[in-house]
Amino acid sequence: MKSPLIITQGDPAGVGPELALQVLSEDQSGDLKLLGCRELHRKIADRLSLPFNPDQIIDLPLDGEIEPGKAAAISGDHSFRCLEAAVEGALTGEYSGVVTNPIHKEAWHLAGHPFPGHTEYLVEKTNSPRHAMMLTSDEITCALVTTHVALADVPDLLQADRMLEVIELTHEAMSAVKGRPAKLAMPGLNPHAGEAGLFGREEINLIIPVLEKARAKGIDIIGPISPDTAFLPTLRKTIDAYVCTYHDQGLIPLKTLAFDLGVNVTLGLPIVRTSVDHGTAFDLAWQGKASATSLQEAVKLARRLCA
């Protein structure tokens, strides 16, 4: 890659800085950089006896002290500014892609940045009307029709055009990753996929017609299948990705099966963006106990997508 791949620091009060230091210390490519506070990382490196190379860090200084493990406006604003600078650099071609460490939503709100998460900010910043959140690993891949919303709001947000959009984006992405047409599956919204209308009619009135449209476009997708059997090992072996109706339907099985190996990818953006699939882990922050495996996997996938 001609331009460096950028890791964002994430919330400085969380595990992001130490994970970034671990990954940078193992990198031999020279094309990986960290966007964050250089002095903060020097402090954490000294505290945890981690390697520190200031040349690997694009400095965005902090204007105060950070207390590890605590949500605060100063940390929320700094993580937001790091993300903003990384995305702007990727849009101009200064960076080949962006790998994000976890932010803390409460800290963002305390700092006056009222986005539910990375995805919503990225969609607005890059003006990407077609988008989807997908988490992927060798074990299981799940894309989400709805993301960070209350469960009570999900049925009203399941619109046919949106569902078809996520199916198409997932099929495009996974076909590119696999090098062949991907096979998808969609769990139903209701228990037993509605049981022929006994437990809800969303499957009959909405999901089945959407799947028929997808198949008419040449997409190999099965469903709606009962959510309680959708992720059984025998079925997972035949499915490249699941398109799930809401956040926990997809992320409970994914994080159960591949918590340390999952990578978050935002589909439909004009830039490459991958991310860890875990949070800030305030209870582990600045202790050297957090695993860098998810960040390592996110960097690997970003490199593949950039190439």
C-alpha cells in the first residue's frame, strides 16, 4: 500500500491504546500507523513495559489528564477527533484505510457528539446512504438490518428496501472475500420464524417477499429460518453470512463463537473501515490484560480489502 493504514486510538480511558501499542510492536510492514496522543501512549507503554516507537504515531495531543476506566467528556471528545481525522485522511487518500479501536458511547454523548456509534458517524461523514454493519470471522459472519436501537423499535424499522439493501451489500462483500458467489441465510424475526403467522406475521408479509426479490436478482439466500436453529454447526458450515434482523440476533452467536477473532466491517462506504468487535473494557484498561487478537484480525482484513 502506498498510503499508511491507520489505527485509531479509540477511547483513551479504555483498552484501545494498549492494544494499538501491542499491534504496532509486532508490525514489520512499515505501513501501519496510529492516530492518537503520542504522550498518552508513551505513558501507557512505560506503565505496561510495552515497546514504544514515536515515529509510528501521528500525534493528536490531549488537553488534559485521562483517568483509566472512566467515561468522561475529555476522553469522548478525543476519541471522536481521532476518528474524524482518520476518516478525513482516508477520504483524501492520505490513508489507505481505517481500523478503529472501541469508543465509549456515553463519553461521546458527554462530549456533545450524539452518535449511537462508529457506524452512524461514518455513514453521515462519508454521505453513504447504502450501508450495513457486518461482523465477520472464520467461524461465522453476520450482517445487521438494524443496529443500535431499542428492541421495541425493530419491527417498525424493518422496511423492505432496507432489508434488500443489506442483503445485496452482504452478498457483494462476501462474494469478493470468498472469490465466488456467496450463500446467505436470513433468520426470521419471531420465534420459529413466526410459525406460519401464529407468532407474528412479519415473515409472511415482509421477509418472504424480500427474499423472493433477492433470489430474483440472483442471490443465493435461504430463509426465513427459525432463529433458535439458524446457527447450528451443520447449517453454519454451508452459510457464508447471515443477514440478521436486529443487533443481538446476530451478535450473540458471533461473540459466543468468535469474540476474540471477530472483525467489524462497515459495508457501502467509499473507504475501507474495519474495527474490533469488542468495547472499551474499562475494567481492564491500562492493566495489560486485554487481548489484541481482534485488533490484529481487523488489521489483516483491512489490508486484504485495501489490496
